[in-house]
Amino acid sequence: MPKVIVLGVAAGGGVPQWNCNCGNCRIARHDPGMQSGQASLAISADGRHWFLVNASPDLRAQVTAIPALHPDPAHLRHTPIVGVILTNAEVDAVAGLLSMREGSPFGIWAPPKVLDTLAANPIFGVLPSDRVPRCALSPGEALDLPLPDGTPCGLTVEAFDVPGKVAWYLEGQASEGGDTVGLTFRAGDRTVHVVTACAQVTPELAERLRGADTLFFDGTLWTDDEMVRAGISAKTGQRMGHISMSGPDGSIAALASLDIRRKVFVHVNNSNPVLRPDSPERLAAEAAGWIIPQAGSTFP
């Protein structure tokens, strides 16, 4: 059975964001319970070897806060992190790789377009291929994730395309898709889906997610124009490649009838009122069966 630890819940910038004075950020500066680093997960089949889903800029602090990810005390240098799986090339998904440059071997798995983005930036050369091999995840092909000695770890992963967009720093470049993927993990008869960015729940995506044991899903905004109305951005959620939680076309409604056992929002923007435990939006999300986790939350 897959075990998942939430390392960070927040969208880019975290909560509180360093330069933001929105209501949530003001509260979070004085309420540790509302604070969170940027979205990342750790997943394992055996509780000893862990794969990260995205490597956030807050990775060092996130790993320090989670004992399961600490080095084995019997070794001078060691890590239970054996790989990183990337869903896109956004800064908040890849920047943490640079905090893993101290020589421990691990693998990187990502869609070809994401690997191309890493290859085009020489700073990622601090992760040499002889210690940190990069492997392509081709959508639709299930892969047995290996341990460092090459044996299967008990987890399979399959990437699948989801509606989204290119990373913001690549906007203006031609794109033919493949910029954003979801991930399906399987161990035994259990299935975990991870969709950290998504612009629309298409019929094809809905059928893939139907009946899942656990879903981690894009929770960036409560309403599409949330950041515009708050005066902190000119971009809507759709413009940024994210579906809103609420409304007839939002994720709560779109995923309500799919018999998903456990539904968890991640990648929640600092402007989203669902972050406040006593807000009407939080109560509405929970009443609809959704979980808004904290860093360190473990599933199952």
C-alpha cells in the first residue's frame, strides 16, 4: 500500500509569502498552524525508500521536518530519498533539486519536455548524470520504480497529460502539450493519483480518477478571479492553468460523483480562503469530503 507524506501544501511563494500582506499571510505570520512551504509529496511502498513528487524551493526545511526522510544514523552520509518525480517545470516544482547537490545518488523521472528544460539550464549540471540519472516518463507507460540497486521498489508510476500550460518563465514559446502531467502510483491493489496543476476536469481525466483510493489534486484558488479581486495579480486561475475549487465548473463539483475514497487538496495559493480553518470556504470543502492537509500529514 502506498504511503504518502505531505511535505508542503502551498502554491508558489508558500504561506506566508515573503512579500505578501494578504489576509491569510498576515494571519500566518503569527499562526504556525497556517504556515506551509510549497507543494511537494513523499511516497513509498515500504516506508524506508522514498520518492519525492516535485522538489519545492523549501525542500531542505521540509526534509528536516520529516524524520522519515532523515539520514540513517548508522551512516555518515545517507538519504532514504531515492528519486524525484517531476510533474512540470515550474520553479516551485524543480528549484529544490539544487538543494540535493551534495553527492548522494538518486534518480530524476520527468516528462521529456521537463527534462529538456533542465538540460537547457546549466545550473542543473550540479547534479551530474553519473550520480543523478534523468529518465523520461512517457505518458501512458507504467514504470516499475527502481531502488538504487536496480530492484523494483514495489511502486509503479504512470504519467498522464492533464490540461495545463507551460511554466510561466517559458510563456511565449511554442507548445504542443506535455508541459503538465498527473501521476498514477500503484502498489498492490491500491491507487494514488497526484494532479498538482490542472486547468479542467475533462471526461478522460474524470474516468482515470474514478474509484481511486486517494487523490491529491490542484487546490490553487477558491474562485477563478480570486487574485484579481484581491488586487494581488491580474491573472485568473484559468490564465495560470488552474481550475478553481468552487462553482459549477470547479473541481469540487467535477469530482463529486467519482467514488474517490480520499480527496486531498494541495498546491493551495496564499490568497485562498480555504486555508483558514474557520472560513465558510473551508467548511464547504470539508462538507464535500475534501481534506486540506498540513505539512507532515500522512496518508493512509
